[in-house]
Amino acid sequence: MLPNRNPRFETYVLPARAKPQLWRLVAGLVVGTMIYLASVMYMLNFAARLGIDMMSVFRGHGTPLATSVMLLTFTGMGVAVIFSARVFQKRAPATLFGPDLSAVRRNFTITATLILPIMVIWTGIGFLSDMPLPNLPLATWLLWLPSSLVLVLLQTTSEELVFRGYLQQQLAARFSSRWIWWLGPALLFGLAHYDSAANGENAWLVVLDTFLIGLIAGDLTARTGNLGAAIGLHFTNNAVVLLFVSLAGDLSGLSLNVTPFSIADTASVRAMLITDITVMLMLYLGYLFILKKWAARAQ
């Protein structure tokens, strides 16, 4: 029971139908990318002037401040996509989130609440074989936690605005096939995380992992007709990974704990990614099975 067009999704896509031309979408993505990259360069340069060692983040052992600046750069992505939607599709920013902002907040809360215990249990099971190592003192971590949560929310919301908001909406306004408006953004989302320099032999497993997250987020967006559930899923996942147990040597400056192996340990990281992909796939299949049962009972 894969996602299909439904009244909620059609209402969500409606603002994109006014200007569905592909050239507008391509131009918006190109200009938005340029604005985002320019904002990143500006923020990194500004951080360097303040004496913040941003290279430490790229080396995988950044300070809380440096990692915070890195997450803050994603704000430029959100601003860029809002600008592109306004200029090329004449759309108001709120239309990227959905027709009812109260429903966006409600779906975010429900999804985050449901996903959090799953993530906690999932992470706890991993402790049975690989106990995490302390990274930040508890007092320091608690001091940074409020701003860290806000920054992760900004980062995940910005990515969802691009891939499930702007891109999925505009493709759905132009094409009827879900293999384009659902699969396409998820595939681009996965490919955007390809980094052979950082991930080495595991680069394509990272792409597959993020591709699955993109599929689930796109599915939730299509069924609910807004970005709330997708942001809730993305935020909860990233909050656990970035703030509670982070992969050593991979943007771990704000994390309370880190894994006992680093990103350079190819075999251990591969095993972790395969486990993540397997569990995520099982959860998604279970989710589809439950939806199918509910649909059968409603008939």
C-alpha cells in the first residue's frame, strides 16, 4: 500500500499547480543552491574571524560552538528555498509547510512522540554490543542542549522544505506518477549525502540509509498533506544521532556520547549502517502493513 494521490495531498500540492513548469523548478533549485553555498561560505568565514576552528568539525572532533555554527549554516538552505519558491513560483513560504499550520504542528508532535521511544530502544540495543564512550560532561551537554535542539530543528526543517516541500510539491504538480514525485526527491536526498572522502567504502550505504529516510518522509507527507510528520521523523532521528550518541569522528561536537569506533573504522561503520537500514526497512514494511489492515477494516 504505497502512497498515492489523495485529497489531503492534492490540497497540499494545489499552490504548486499555478506555476508547474519544470524550467521554473530547475531554475529555483540552481539559484537556491547558489544562495545556500554563498551563505555557508559567509558563515564559515565569519566564524573563522571570530577564532572558531571550523576545520575541527570536518576532522570530526569539533567543539560545541563549532558544531553549532555548522548546523546553523543550514538556515541558509531554508532561506534559499523560500526565496526560490517566491521568485520562480510566486508562492508564500507557508505553502511549503501545508495548508493548515496547526495540523503541521500537530503531526510533528505526534510523529516525534511515536518515533522517540523507537529510537531510544534501537539505540539501547546497540549498547549491548558496543557501549558508547563519554564525549561531553553532562553539565556542559545540558547547557548546550536547548540551543542544540533548536539548531537540529532548523537543520531538519530546512532539508524537508527543499526535498519534501518544494521538490515533492512541484514534481507532483507536474507529474501524476508517484515514482517521480515520491521516489525522485528521496533519491536526490540520498545522493546529496554521498561523501566518499568522509565515508570511504561506506559512501553508498550512507546514500541508501538516507534514501530510505527520504522515502518514509515522502510517504508521510503524501498521506498527511503537510510537512509536520516528515519534520518530526527527521528531527527525532537527527537529534538522537547528533546529540545523544554520535558516530565518533562525524559531527560529534554536541553529542553526550560517541561510539567506541570512529568513522575511519570501515567494518564497524558498515555493520552499523546495515543494521540501521535493516531496522528502518522493517519498520517501514510494518507501517505499510498496519495501514493496509486499517484500510481493510474501513471498507
